[in-house]
Amino acid sequence: MREAHPTEQTVGIDHYVSDADGIGGVLRVEPEDFGVREVELDSLNIRPADAPTGDFPNLVLRVTLRGWDTNDFAGHLSDELGVSRERVSWAGTKDKHAVTTQLFTVHGGDADDVPEVRNADIEVVGRLGRTLDFGDLAGNHFRIRVRNPDHPENVADITDSLREFGGRDDMVGVPNYFGHQRFGSIRPITHTVGLHVVRGEWREAVLAYCGGPTEDEPEETQDGRAIVDEEAASSDPDWHRALDAIPGYLGYERGMLHRLAEDGAETDDDWRNALESVPSNLQRLFVNAAQSYVFNQILSERLERGLPFDRPIEGDVVAFADRDAPDGIEIPDVSRLQSATGRRVDVMARHIERGRAFVTAPLVGTETELAEGEQGDIEREVLDDLDLEPADFDLPGNFRSTGTRRAILVRTDLTVEDESLVFDFGLPHGSYATAVMREYLKAGPLDL
């Protein structure tokens, strides 16, 4: 079994499935090299743009972005519309170095007020009676070009390995890892912040986010974070000095430090208040990233033990498929769970082979019930090593999480255009294209 890139291992990804050397090459030379389009849910039931705003107060926009971070675009859009940032919602965060098409809602928005925005094509789609929530999409379709590959001939061997791993001759399968961007591509610390939050370590959470310079950041950012660390270590910290040292483009860090400078940093409530200066979706992301790190570690341990991903073992928790999923995308319905025990193991295996069910692992929260058997042993050992338990996620405000379960295997009908080396495939929402592409390139996260 081939060991993962060292940087991947910092976020719980320890292995590759395929042993063949990577094809090498470069991604994202141009934004058009990485295309992402949301596969929308039919159940959204979007109404026409002239629907009554009383019943349907949310304006729905389909936006194609070139070189925009989703959060940054949402902030820019709210500024242009003159509304609170909290009134702009979307279903999935997309990559900045790409051309992406996705839905946004603006609560109370008017179609006549929609602005023109550079590198953005904004289409008014209609109105909804509710805002979009994170995950309100069926999946994403990817079209990814690899330029200047070193060993394109290795595509076939890698594809064969992934088909064997997924248990289907017509689809490739990979561990459903959370990609590096979940944790921060250049500075993967979001899960570290989240782990501190779940343990009630509010001071450590703020300092993990604002301090701790890394070598891949600009020099002025490293210098600013170093001063944060200096003040944190002082017996009489000067948070105004720390605030002045942080560059203006690090708005979230500056927001936290501003609260410390103005309100003090004497109690846990002060530190929590500082952390809550960031948008609510980022507060949730801290805890989500901690859950994702635990999930990645569980998958890595299952892979290390040689346990199957394409069929259950005794004690696994299996989710049945979502009956309303669009063609070509397999989506688990995590509200329909069943424990694989006794004769059910073979029954569940047949369902999984046909794409009707999925082995799952936990995104741990207050309502999480862990598996039994060897999978249950893995889940408990990972939590014990991190000094966590489900009850720890009973947190205040946006940090609280009830948890859920997630498929451990993702399969897709992948095609590769041999001449241009364009990879074309669809994935269910929440699954990462990098989970597929890392197997082919065998490169570090910053190159994916």
C-alpha cells in the first residue's frame, strides 16, 4: 500500500489505493482547466422570478465565477446589493482557481438590483420560500485538464486499480476522503481550530487561527502571525499591537484580534466572543473540519487494516441510497441506516454492489451511534486518541453539531480523453474531486 504525501497525512489521509506511479503534470494553469458545475436538486422547486416575495422572499441566482472564492464573492455581492452578508446563502463552497457554476440565494433580494460583477456571469433563476442551506445540491460535475503529464501511460493501470477497489468494472472507486481544501490548502489548520473548540479550548482556538505562521504564506503574513504568538506568550499581551501587525487582507484574523483588543481576553467567554466574530458558516466549518479530520483518520485506519470499502463487514452501519438521486450520481440517504449483522451482511453487500446502499463512517456529533465489530473498534480508538467523545459536540451557538454518517466509498463513471488528458466525472455533494485526482497525479495537495 502506497503512503500518502506527507502534507496529506497532516489531515488524516495516510495512503493511496493505487500503487502505480502518478502521471504527474499540472492542474489549473488556467481557470478553465478546472470546471465545476453544480448538479441541482429537483426538489428545490424554484418558482418564477415574478413569484410573490411574501411567500418566496429569496431571490435565486445561478452564477458562473472565474477565479472567485465563494465566500469572497458572497461578501462582494452583499456589498453591491447593500445588504447584510448573512442574507447571501449557497449550497456548496467552490474552488477559487476554477470556473464554477452554482446557485446563490439572496434573502429579500430584487432581480432589478442584481449588479454586474467582474469575472462573474449572474443569471436570475427565480425565487424560493427558503434560503439555500449547505448541501442543498445533488452533486457536482467536474471537467479537469492535466497539462504536461510525465507519464500519461499510467492512467490505465491506475484506473484498473480504482475499479477493483470500487468493486465495479464500469466505475472507479476511491475512499471518500475530505480533500485538503476542507482544512485550508496553504495553511491546513481549520480542523485544529475545530478540535480546540470541541474540547472547549477557546483561547487555543483563536490563537491557532490567528497565530502560527507557516512558510508557504507571504512574509508579511508570517511576521504578523509571529507577533500574535509573541503577545500570546507575554504576561501582559498587547492585542492592539497584534492587530496592527496583521495585514488588512486577513479580515477574519483582524476581526478576532479587534474584539480581543476592545473587549479584553480575560475569560473563556472573551475568547469565544472573539471566535464568533467570523461569519456563522465559518464557525460551523471549524467544527465540521474537526469532524472531517476524524472521518479521514477512520478511513485511513480501515484501509491500513485491509478492510473492504465496497462491501460491509460484521457491525458496519450501512445507509440506503437516496431514491431521488439524479442518474449517474450515487447518494446515500443517511436517514435510512441499518446495522450489518448476521445474514444482513450478505444482503447489504448485494445492495452495495448495485449502488443501492453504502458502508458509512461517522461525522461525530451529539447523536452519533458508533458501529460495532472491527469498524466500531476503529471509530472508538480514533476518538480516544484525540480525547473526544460524541457528547463533546454539545456546544453553544453555531458550534453545536448533532453529527451524521457519510459513505466511506465514492464511485463515479469516469472518462479520460486520451489526447488532451481531460478527466470528466460526477460526484455526490460533499465528495471531493481531489479524492479522485490525487490517485492519478500522486502529487502534494498544493499541486491538486
